[in-house]
Amino acid sequence: FGAPVSTWQFAGMLTIVDVSTQWCGPCQEIAKTVQDTWKAYEDQGFMYVTVLPQDLEGSVPDQTDLAAWADGFGITAPVLADDSYWYRTCDPGDNFPQLILVDRDLHVIDPQMESDEPSVRAAIEAHL
């Protein structure tokens, strides 16, 4: 909704940070499963955060782009723009999506998770 977000807001939750782009086909595929994955574990203290550093043209997404992504894939979990290029600190290169698993104390458990749904769910279940 245009407000800044801090990683501290997710302290106490097992969190996946999904760094995707709007132009990325594999990112679009995983976006189809985000809502179901999040809702399956939400009551156990799990959060799924999508960070979009690039829109369809490779620019920083605006609120319209974020809403289109969330609405298009039925995502009610946070979908954020990355106007500071924070994702570059994760060193994804041009490999998207980049899934990062963060524990309840905000420590990175897995900086490069597999992005297929069975692997994502196995990682979540192993750390809840």
C-alpha cells in the first residue's frame, strides 16, 4: 500500500522472502502457489513475502504493478517493490526467482532455496 516495510516486522515468524520479477516466467509459475503455501502454514507462524525489484520493462515496480501481481495471482501476503535494489545484496545475479528462508530470529537459514512447490513446503515443514 505504499508504506515502507522493515524486516523487523517479520521477527518471530518463519519467513520466505521471494525475490521475483514481473518479466520472469519461473517467477510467474511460483507466484501461482504463493497464496496456497502461505495459507497452509500461516497459523503456525509463517509469512511469505514477495519482493519485486523489476517490472515488465526492468524498472522498479510502482503500486499499480504490485497490485497487478497480487491480484493476478490471488496473493494477499505482502508484495513489495525494491526501489533500493536490496535484492542485489542477496547476490541473485539475474537468476530469478531467488527464495530466501529466514528463521524466527531473522537469521537466514537457506539463501538459495529450490523454488518448486514440494521443495518449498518441505523446507517450511522442516523449520516450523
